[in-house]
Amino acid sequence: MSITVKTVPTKPFDGQKPGTSGLRKSVKVYQQPSYTENFIQATLSAAVGASLKGSTLVVGGDGRYFGKEATDLIIKMCAANGVSKLLIGQNGIFSTPAVSCIIRKYKTNGGIILTASHNPGGPDGDFGIKYNISNGGPAPESVTDAIFKYTTTIKEYLICPDLKADISKLGTQTFKVGGNTFTVEIMDPVADYVAYMKEIFNFSSIKSHVSGPDGQRLNILINSMHGVMGPYAKKVFVEELGCPASSMVNAVPLPDFGGHHPDPNLTYAADLVNDLKKGHHGFGAAFDGDGDRNMILGHNAFFVTPNDSLAVIANNLECIPYFQKNGVKGYARSMPTAGAVDRVAKAKGMECFEVPTGWKFFGNLMDAGRLSLCGEESFGTGSNHIREKDGLWAVLAWLSILAHTKKSVEQTLVDHWKQYGRNFFTRYDYENCDSSPANKMMSDLNSLVADPSLVGKVYSSGNKSYKVAKADNFNYTDPIDKSVSKNQGIRIIFDDDSRIIFRLSGTGSSGATIRLYIEGYESDESKYLMSAQDVLKPLIDIALKISHLVELTGRTAPTVIT
Ligand code: G1P
Ligand code: ZN
């Protein structure tokens, strides 16, 4: 019997404007009648667009609250809109890297990811719907703009209210809709992804390093923060690599992430930091809600900044089979990310790109064969194996390096700094500020850097002085499609390569989040083990003075320091 397609009249909602990471709002917003339906319809009509009829899409998310309801709506609306097939993770679960992997492996038209990444979940938390295109990466601005435009004029959406698919049951379910067959395939969320990791890395080498005999083994601890990564981590580390079950912490995905921010940084992943401080483990890692971010720690909670993590991986790629086979084409980092990887690129005679914040900017370079490895200071690391950052990939890259060199995490870093010098880095986040003072601060800074007389000016704090060499609001021209992205962050660069950067977050769901990034380069070996906060204090003071951040926002301290 054919299932009926219903056309439901609707009206536009304000502000359904997806950004880099999709449309991220509080669950309460998504629960308004027709809100989610409108956005799904806009995504299908504007993003999948002309290829919608007969298309195949991937659907999955990080298991957060409202995910199952949204998955159910997507199934009913895809059926009504003429989609031919959906590949859905069992119970609506896929990590973000897994969606990217599945889109590419099965050559689908795209995929819909249900996540608000590292933001809290639960009835009072956040939700998000994000569209990835056929290369497996986040939709570019042209596509998100088209989705937004559609939401502003939407008059109706299509749905099959009577279609009932069982997303808990692995296998294929078919339905007759308007004379066509609509197929829902419920997939094991981890199988394809893990199979891919086994192609990329040498699992037997990692296995002998992390589950060898007592006394020789590297004890690892993986904290999945009750996000989507628990099942992936168990499969890889316990089943494949032979680590004890006790090395998996917070590995059961929860719809509210246990009430925490599922964000792997020193503040929100304090559990991992405290566990590692006990000294029983030589390696620790945490992932965010949807599994694209990672934090790496060594023995006694030795912190590897994501900037250094990228540079160390860049320096050692040849021990990973994927790169032995495919070669290394180039490196990239986002603009606020410290320039440690640039030094590796220079030494290896490799191209190195500086792109705006957000993973989507790496995709074009990868598709054009110019980029193999990239990362962001915000705990994102990845390669051209997919088109999203990939937390578990980064951990396996690190373990491959440690298995190859037999060094500790700390020794790896110290040796790296001896070779290249150290790019000290810190990031201050001021979350949930009032928007108007935050905007004023940015516009004042914009005027400041637009004034040519800033170049040459000397700022001092304590016994340190810094002379401005360059100041601007970062503009980027994509080397491949020549598209221009303007005003991507205020940069004040000093003549010793130190940098002060200000940006407003583009991913928050309420208020304004100010991000202040500070970088200072040091080639004096005696300073390598100093704390970044101590080394960078003069620059932090100067940044606060220049921006009037405290006076304008009333914030005397950041919410998170990394
Ligand atoms: C943040 C990070 C950025 C990352 C994005 C998505 O964006 O800073 O590096 O790509 O989340 O994970 P922001 O909130 O700063 O715009
Ligand atoms: Zn994420």
C-alpha cells in the first residue's frame, strides 16, 4: 500500500540562518511547532536541491536529546520529498567523522548531521542540524545561504505522517511512496568507520604498544564525555587494540552528556586531567559530543596544545601507512592556530595554508589535492581521509607516532621544540557576553587596525616590549575557487612573530562569545617547559589594555582558558 504524502502549510521563522556548523539553537527553539520541519524542508529543497528526487542521504547524530524525534521527522520528510534512500546509523547515531566517511564511501548526495557538537545537551541544552555535501564536508556558504533564503519564504513542507521506520533495527526497510520505493537502511554506526581506520593505520603496531606486557606497555585512558564516541572507542581500543575495559571512561552516550559540556578542553574535561595527574597512564584523550574534537594529554596530565599536536603529527606522518601510500601534499591551519606547523612545513619544503576558522575552508584544498593534514587550535585535527576533523583519527595518529618512536608524550614535545622552537599559545573565551558591548569592542578594534599609524607602535608590559609589524582584519581568498571571506578576525602581529587575535564565535547559540588568542614564539631552550600563562602574560595584559575588554564587557576573567 502506498503511503500518503501530505503538504502542510507553514510560515517562516526568524533567524533560521545556518553557519559553519549548521543551525545551532536551544532544544526549546527546535521544539516549537513546525520549526524543525521548516528547516528540514529548506535543507532538502535548497541544499540537496535539483538532485533531491532519487537522492541518497546519510542521517545520524551524536545521540543528544531530540535526536530521535528529528531523525523520525527527517525520514518522514525525505520520503515525502522523493528521496530514494537514507543510510541511517542505528538509533540515529553516527559521529560527525563517521557521517563524512559514509558519504564518501557510498558516494551519497550528502548527509544530515544532528548535533550541536561540544555544546551541552538535554531538554535545556542545544540541538543542531547540519548539512554536509557530497565530498563529505560541511556545506559551503553558498549552500547555507541558499538554505537560509529558503527559510525566509517557506510556505509549506512535505511529510508522510504515517510512515513508520524502526531505527533500532539493523537492515533494510522499504516503503512505497507515491509510486516510488523509499528505502531506509539502518547501519551499524561504527563498522565502516572502524574498517577505514584499520586501512589508514597499522593497528598491530599500535596494539603491541598499548596492550603489550606489564611494564612495557603504554597505559592509555580515553574519556568519551558521554558523547557519541563511547561505542567507537570501545570497538577500537578494547576490541581491536586489546586495552582493558577500564581504560574507557564515560563511554556510555547520554542524551544530556551527564549534564556536562562535552568539550575536550582543560576546563570541561577536568576529569581526564585529574585522572592523568594520578600518574598511572602515559597517554590520555577526550572527545567532544560528536567526536570531531580531541584533547591529548601525556603522563601526569602533560598538556599537548592542539597547535603542537598538529605540528608533531605533521613532523611524523611518514610512520602512518595512509601517508606512505598517498604521499603528503601540504599542511594547513586556521588563522588563530599557532604557527608551529608552519615551521615543520618550511623544514620539509611543503605548502602550508592559513585559512579562516571553520573546517569548511580546508575542503577545497583537499579536493584539489593540495592538502593532507590540517588543524585548528580549538581541538580539531584531521586529514584528507575525510572532510571533517576527526578526534579518533588524531588519537590513532598520536599512538602510531608513539609506537614508532617509543618516546613518551612529553619527550616527543620536548624534542619537537628542540628542533623547531616553541610557539607558546593560549586562548581566552568569554562565553555568553551581551552582544552589544562585544560588538562595540570588535568595531573599536576594527578601527584601530584600520589606522596605518598602528604599525610601528610599541606596547610594553612588565619588562617586555612589542613593536607592531602588521595589523588587520583577516581576509581570505580561497586559492582554489577564489571566493573571498572578509573580516575573519582582528590580528595584531608584532615584529617577533607574536600575535594577538580577537574574534567573535560563530557557533554559539546565545549571546556573544569573545575569543582572544595569544601566541608568542620562543627559541630559548631553558624556557620550553615554562607555563604558557607565565610566558604570555605581558601579551595578555597588552591585549586586554588595547581592547578595553574588561571595561566594555564587565568580565574580569574568561570563562575558559586553554
Ligand atoms: C569554533 C572553533 C572553530 C571550529 C568550530 C566548529 O568556532 O573556534 O575552530 O571550527 O567551533 O567546531 P567559533 O565558535 O570560534 O566560531
Ligand atoms: Zn564537534
